[in-house]
Amino acid sequence: MTSVVHVRVPSYENLSLEQIFSHFDQDAEVYRYLPGGKELRKTPKQWICNVLATIAGKPFVDWIKFRINERNAQVVKDRNLGIPMD
């Protein structure tokens, strides 16, 4: 870890703190850097994601981007926002 990583994490259902924590269920190492107990739920989501991105690196940032693109594609499909082209 040589520098702090900032990642933009919008408030989407598929990017809730529960989803993010479930992504790290197998990696208990990241929880050493986060507040414990009730304090974790009081901590801003953006701060938590920046710490996780700094620790986990590119795989976590790529996962965030994938979830954002997945959600955006679903919105386009659900709301019929695609533009047909010839």
C-alpha cells in the first residue's frame, strides 16, 4: 500500500454495505482496518469503500465498476431507454 485510493460508490441497491461486506466474507484481513461492532454501521459508506479499495486494490475497484455498469444496463432495459439504430 503506497497511496490512498478513492473510489466513487453511488447509493445503488446492488452496492449496499451488506453487498460490499458479503464480497469480503472470505477475506477477514480487511476487517482489521475497519471500526468494530456498532461503530462500523455509523461509519460513512464512502470512507469504508475508500479503505477497502486501498487495501484490496484494483480487484475491488473493478468489482465496483462492474456492479455500477450492471445496474445501469438493468435500468436501460427496464425503462426501455435504449435507442435503436439502423
